[in-house]
Amino acid sequence: MAGYFLDTYGIIELYKGNPNYSKFKETKFYTSKLNLYELYYYFLKKEMQEKADELFLIFSQHCIFVSDDILKKAAKIRLEFVSKQKKDVSFIDAIGFTTAGENNLLFVTGDEAFKKTDGVEFIK
């Protein structure tokens, strides 16, 4: 794999200073605007509007484009996870996982649904 795609959990853990995510301070990584939406919402719920704005700006520099084709593939992948593997995968995680795969990136997450999935670096 050529690099990393951090899901929202990964971005939050990086922000919190989780040592398991420290390598991403020195490594080029990507995310999507959809993950920034989740990040922004997370901090708004904590009544941290200023931090939400600050982190949105910082991490927006790491965003990768999500095409229509990726959205369609993500819907199929989510359906497979939910119906065949009986794993609850969010829409945004399905899109992130698909975006990572389509861009030759490892999907970095702490979501148990992806724990033993090819193309994933599972980190808690």
C-alpha cells in the first residue's frame, strides 16, 4: 500500500495523543470531507465549536476526493458487510474504506467491524 486513509476515529485518536497513532504525525495520510463532517459533529457535541473549526481546517488539507463511482462501490461494500458478514458498518466508514482501496491506501480504523479485513490497519 502507498499510504494511509484515517477514518474519523483515527483522526480523533491522533488528536487525543493516542501513542498507537503517533506515527501518523510524521506520515502522509488522507481522509475525506465526510470524515471531517463526523469530526466536526463530534466536537460540536462536546460543545467545543472553536476546536471543531480548528481541526476541520487542519485536517481539510488531508482530504482526498470521493467520486461518484466510489460512492456506488461503497454502497455495495456496505451491503456486503451488513448482509453477508453481519457487521454493522456506517455509511461514512464504507465510503472511507472504499476510497482507501481505490487509492491504494490502507484504511486505518479502530472499528471492530474491520478488524480482520484485508486493506485495513486496525489500531485501538
